[in-house]
Amino acid sequence: MSELLDELLAKPVGPAVPARVTDPERDFTRQIEVKGDEADVTVRGESFEDNESAATAVLQGQGLDPSEWTVTGLRSSEWTMANGETGVSTRFTFARCVSVATVERPALDELLAAIKASPVIHPLDERDGEHTFIVALGDMQFGKLDGDGPAGTLQRTIECLDQAAELLALYRLRFDIGHVHVAWLGDHIEGFVSQGGANTWRTQLTLTEQIRLTRRVMLHALLLFAPLCERLTMAAVPGNHGEAVRLMGKGLTRYDDSHDTESLIAVKDASDLHPERFGHVEFYVPDTDELTVVVDCSGTVVAHAHGHQFRPGKHFEWWKGQAFGRSSAMHQADVLLAGHLHHEFVEADGPRTFIQVPSMESESTWWRHAKGAEGAPGLIVAVTSKGRVPVKEVVN
Ligand SMILES: [Mn+2]
């Protein structure tokens, strides 16, 4: 490939997420367990002498008087510190020299009185750090005549984005939000590749019209959110409907060959023309031949996938499988945002959260005939920080 070709094919690929660095200070430095007249203190440091004084300090930190305690045993072992050097981990067993004859019991009545006397106050203006406001949407399938058709889907998408911007102001009363992230989760167009092209008759817009709507809706989101935050990120992933080329109705070209992502790349190219206005905006799509992209949102690693890669209900199995791959960023993802299945679904597994958005199109007529369920279109807004997602709300 020539340099010029590389330059003009360049895409805003999502950044690699560096491996989580263990923090010995936080993960484990000192530990104390007190059982009656015996206390076990485990400390880690550069040398045994360091540990000896640290252990005494740990006792003091627990409100115990070191002069009342004597070391009755210890166990020391070496460990590798964060800087690669060898440190010493020591467990001291202390015994209380003089048994405390009478253990003072807390006065229960006073404690209970204190509970009654303290009103529960959670000040709204308490700032505990950076938060990201996530706006996640997908499955507009612009062009399809089902339900209220392209006109209805377009109006709903714009209105939901506008509502999300209003909610941002409301959530700022509760959270310190500096970063807004808009996740485009695929199937933004209906396209003509689905079902071997059998969706063609029911698709009322041309391919370029479908793409134009997608691009301009993304542009609307850019213009809407860019003035409202210090950092705006937008990510898009390829959906099955957005696939640019299928061969004989089946074979694909490369996995990144998608109108769903290309529309966002076009918006990025436009925003690059105005750095004074959009210099704080970042755009991300999966790397060449890839289908997922991750973006850091206030310490939460947010992954994006369309959802045609896993069977319904098997999102965590798929996620676990991806995380097994050593080159995949999925093992570091705290949150997985997905589209495709057209209904709201939120599930947590330990600290990981899966959020599936409803579709923006009003219904799949085929699905309604098959299963009876009408659509419940909308998008999802969420607030996240440091891996947690305390708020998820459907906007419709
Ligand atoms: Mn899909």
C-alpha cells in the first residue's frame, strides 16, 4: 500500500487499553485480625525491619496500645514488588500482655439514640470524581417500512437524543459529569444484504438515503452534545444490516466493511475541519477486520458490540470467550453495550454489566407476527465511573 492510500483509508481506531496495573498500596499492604487477646498483623515492605515498625503502627491504627502487646510468633516470606524488586511479607502474631479484665461494652441506648438523632442526608452537591454520561442507541434500520417507517424512526431518534441532552442536565445535579459518550451500536441502516436481499421490497429508501440519514443523525448528536461537555466521545460498531457487501447473499468482505461505522468516520472527517469547535471530540470504530471497540469512560472500560455475534441470552458466554483471547480488550471491559435484539436488557455478573438497548425502529413486523410482541423503541442513558454503572434509564 502507498502512503497516500494509507492516509486516505485511515480510520479513527479505538485506542488499546493498557493492562490493569495492580496497585500494591490498594490491593494489599497491611492486614490485621484481632481475636480477643490475640492479633495477627500481616505487612509488606522492603525489609523485615520496615515491617516490624509497620506492624506496630497497624496496631496503633486500630486503637490498640502497642505496649500492651508482645510478639509471640512470626512468619516471613519474599514477594515481588510492583517495581520488580524483592520485598518481604511478614505475619506477626501478637498476644496481649495483660488480659483486659473487664471489657467495656458500648452503651446500646446511647448508640440507638445517636441513630435516631442523625437525619439521613445525602447532599446533592457531593462530588466524588469524574463521571461519564453514556447515550447508547442502535437498530434504527433506516429505510424499513415496518411500523411507523423511516419518518417515524427518524423523528423518534432525534427526539430521544434531544431528551438525553436534557437528562444530562438533570443527572449533573447528582453526578460530576465531564465526559459524554455516544455509542452507536449498529444496524443504523436497513441495507439490502439482510435475509439474502429478501428485505428489498419492504425497504423504501435507497442505500445512499439510508446512509445520509444515519450520517446526519450522528451529526445532530455531535452538534447537540459537543457544547455540553469537556470531552465528547462517539463510537460505532458494525451491525449485520450495515454490512456493505455480501457475496451471493452470504460471504462477507472484511468485518469492518460497514456503513454503520463509515457514517461515523464521515462525521469525524467533517468535525476535523473545525478543531476550535470540535477539538474535544474523539471518534472510535473497531480496527480493521474487527467488530468491537472499547472506550475509557471515567475509569470504566466500555466495550461495544452489535450483538449478532452471540445467541440471545449468551452474551456473558460470548464475553467470557472473547476475554480468553489474549489480544482481546474484552477481558478488561467493565461494561458491554450491545444492540441487535431490539429490547431493553440489563444484566450484571459480578462487577461486569451488560446493557442491551431497545431498537430505535418502532417494530419488526415479522417478529410481531411470529411472537406477538410489538416494539418498545428507545435508547438508554447511563452514568458510569470507575467500572460501576449506578444509573441506567430508558428514554423513549
Ligand atoms: Mn442486527
